[in-house]
Amino acid sequence: MKILITGTAGFIGFHLAKRLIERGDEVIGLDNINDYYDVNLKYGRLEETGIKREEIEYNKLITSNKYTNYRFIKLNLEDKAGIDKLFKEEKFDKVCHLAAQAGVRYSLENPDAYIQSNIVGHMNILEAVRHNDVKALSYASSSSVYGLNKKQPFSTDDNVDHPISLYAATKKADELMSHTYSYLYNIPTTGLRFFTVYGPWGRPDMALFKFVKNILEDKPIDVYNYGEMQRDFTYIDDIIEGVVRVIDNPPKSNPEWDGRASESIAPYKVYNIGNGSPVKLMDFIEAIEESLGKEAKKNLLPMQPGDVPSTWADTTDLEKDLGYKPYTDVKEGIKNFVEWYKGFYKI
């Protein structure tokens, strides 16, 4: 199977590419390697999959020096001509679209980046899928779409009309746009609402990365809402297992659709991919302290704009449809991240 994965210099995209390459799929990775966070980490991920930094040029496909079935191209999602050319020449069987402008807080500072990447870019992918006989599209949504929802656990059949960040609004827009294309053009599309992903090669703007870095450097960590937070922390290997099952099992049209928000008469589906077991933030910090053998200096702060006090994924549909169930304990996941962090930064 020939698969395009967008966002392969990113956290989830990197891990997914590695998994699919190693199982024998022909994979092309795409990323624009922007400077939202440390590009050295992005290049490090690419080098881990055999893509040499010095060989990367804009809009040029290069082959991995580790895997003969992996190639990479640096390309902007907003570059419609470049995207269309890539799809026309490569004739992908399936696409997993993970590239996006990430981050809730950054969307308050630079909203235009989210419209360009997450709306214009998503539309370019949809159009390319439509015109090039791609068999199925899966794409990254986010648990942020649940916004002000108070009912927990969050279900994909809940109303999600009250986002509290532009990031969340763009992700909900992606789901709506995808449904339209599923309905009009019979394209199987699956949205993946990720819940607080963590693990080796993770993003520096995420809590685990920032906490470990600051504790090791004897700097205080910022703890929002005075520590009264819960997150459905989900380990990267569990996320990837769920994504692979989604790629392998695209949705089908459902003529007996009963009106559920997560499904449709069209070949459309939305899944939560989470651990299904929220963890108190202070317990998460305690597990980091235990793994590092060092106590954190805590800077207790109020809730930030755009943030929510708790997330909790209802993963019933993934379990029922695809037999997916996460298995990684938070302490084990944190230990794995700490080992990677110390190795990568030579501590």
C-alpha cells in the first residue's frame, strides 16, 4: 500500500511513518519543518528515519538512507500547486493527514497561521484526494473540539459547538469539511480526536517535555489552575496503534444511519483516540519526580485562556469497531520519555 503521511517531522507523524515503513508499506512523508518549536528536534526525527538534513530542499522528493520504501518532501500545505503535483505523480492509495499548526495557546498569538495551515491546507488535501482516486483519508482532529462541554467522558456524539480556542474551531471545521467531501464524492474520511499525546520524541510545548526540562535545570514548572487539572494522557504507541487500525479500516456508507454525530449516511467517521482514564495533573507531576529522582519547584498559576480543566475520552467506538484498547501505564510512559530525553540531549 502506498501512503502519504503529512507532518512526518512532527511527533505523531514521525512515529506513524516509522511504524508503517517497518511493516512494509511504501510511505511518502511531507512536512514544511516550520519553526513553531525547535527545528533541531524536527530534523532529529527525520534523521531517525534516514532523511538527511543537508539533502532537504523545498518541493524535492528525497529517499531515506535507512529505508528503501520511504521518501520525504518538504512542502507547505498551502502550496496548492505543489500538493496537486505530488498527488498526480505519486498516485497514493491512502492519505493520513497529520500536519497542522498545533497548540491552543499559540492560536491566541498568531491566528492567521491556523487559518492557512488548518483550513486552507486541509482543503488542499481534500481536493487532491478527490481528484486523484485516493481510496481513503484519515486526519488529525483534537480533543480541543469539546471546548466548554461539561459532560464526561467526552463522546464523539456530543455536541461540539462551543470551542474556546481558534485551534479547536479549525479542527471542528476540518471535520465538517471532510464530511462534506465524504457525502458529495463518496470519499471515506476518518477524523481522529487525539487526547494529550506524550512519549519519546514529543513536542517541547507539551507539559511533559517542559516539566522534565525545567526540573532537570532546577527551574520552577508552571502549574495552571493551581494543579486542579485532569488530562487523558495517552502514550504515543497507543495512539499509533489506533491510527494504524483506522487507516486499515476506512468507514463505509451507512444507509441505515440513525443520526449519530460521529457517523453519517456517507462513508464518514470520527473517533476519540485516548487512554480513557484521566490522570490528575499533580499525580502526573509526581510520576515525573519519581522517574527523575528529583522534586519539582512548582509555580502555581490560574487557568490560562483557551484551556479546559479536564479531558476524558470515551473510546467505546474504537474498541467496538476496531478492537482498540490502550495499554500503557502513565508511569511506564513517563519513564520511557525521560530515558529518551536524557539520551537525545546527552544528559
